[in-house]
Amino acid sequence: MRKIVIALSFFMLLTSCVSKKKYTDLEDRNKETQDLLNTCTVKLNSCLEDKSGLSATLAALRDQIQNLKLTNQDLISTSKDMTILSTKGAQNIEKALESIKEKDLKISRMQDALTKKDSVTLALVTSLKSAVGISDPDIEINVEKGVVFISIADKMLFKSGSYDVTDRAKGILAKVAKVVNDKPTFECMVEGHTDNVPYSGSGLLLDNWDLSVKRSTSIIRVLTNELKVNPAQLIAAGRSSYIPLVENNSAENRARNRRTRIVVLPKIDEFYEMIENEMKKQQQ
């Protein structure tokens, strides 16, 4: 900068005693010098910015190197610990594998027991269909969620709005009773179902809940009093109109929803006993 100031002073001194041509040349050189100064200033600022960025990068790299050194030390310590624990870890893995094998064996035994239960269920369905011997769309014998049930339309059991069992129904119930009597360890739940038309009869019944339960108990009385089924095997249940097969939007659909289901199932404790016996056989 000092040199530039001296040059400018010298230039001003000469302007009074030099020719116009020399003055112009000196002025052009001055402009070139000023442009060069500006360019150098810009480059200097850029270099200073680059230096600042590189300094920050260098600091970050030094931090990373320090972190890597610490991580390396941790890995060395961990590897030592793993060497110490390797024997114990192998023992734990062996125990875990043994536990898994035991669980797989239990699951296999449970599946065998369930297969036997399904076989019993299938045999029961076959027995019921053979005993009832009626091919009528108003009577269904089927399996639902592992449970055997007989569904009978109410038009075959009762008159409309009544809970008195018809004579025709007694003939059907006699065949059901024969199957139940042949399975003294099984239980039967008699479920009454109605449509959604409110009960309008007189007497002690208040609504469809009462009607559905009363129809269930009426069937149970026929099974026990007239057909000699053990009362301890029977369960009375009423579901009112709340589990319809179809929407109650037509006379035909409401007729389908008015039904009685006789659910036939082994006792739960006997089912568990079946599983236990199967597991004991597997252990022998």
C-alpha cells in the first residue's frame, strides 16, 4: 500500500510537467494497478474464508480421530469381556435350545390332542346325521367354531308366538335325545332365538328375551320328562333377537331367525383330560 501511495504522489507531481501522452499512459497504468489491487483483495478474502473452513474441518477430523480411538479402546475391552463370557453364553444358548425343543414337543402334543378332538367332533356329526335321518332345510347339523350344533326352525317346534312344543317336534327331539343319551359325558345347551318383532302375547312373558328362554326350557322339559335325557347334561339359554342369521327385513328372513339351536359339546374338563392323556402317551 505504501508503494502505491508514493507512486500516486509521484504521478501527481509529474502531471504538472509531463506531456499529455505520458500523462495518459500513466493514468492507464494507474487504472491497471487499481484493478490488480481489487483482484488481489478479492482473492485474499476468498483465501481467508477457505482457511476458516479448512480449520473447522481439521478440528472436526481431530474430534473424529479422538472418538475412534475411544471406540477402539471400548471394542478391545468388550472383546476381552466376550472372551470371558463366551463359555457361559454357549451354555445359555444350549439351555435356550433345550427349552425350545420342549415347547415344540408340547405344541406337537397339543396338536395331536386337537386332532383327536376334531375326530371326535366329526364322529359326533356323523352320528347325529345318521340318527336324526331327516333331510329337511329347516334342520341343520353342523360344526361351528369346533362345536357341534343342531339348528331347528321354530315353525317345526312351536306355533307363532307360542312356547308349547308341537307333536311333530317331539318326533324330531326323540331322535336327538337318542344321540344325547348315547353320549352321557357330553353336555347340550338349548338356545332359543327369536326375530325382532316385539312379543305381544299375554301372560307372564314380557318380551322376546322371556319367549326365547321359555322355548328353551319347554324343549328341555320334553327331553327330560318324556325322553329321559339326564337333566345334568342340559343347559337352558335364550338369545332373544340379537344373533340373527340374516337381516329381519322380510317375513322369510324373520322365519329363518326364529330357531332353536341344540349345541352338543364335550365337557371342558374332559377335553383337557384328553390332552393330558395324549401328552402322557408321548412321554412313555
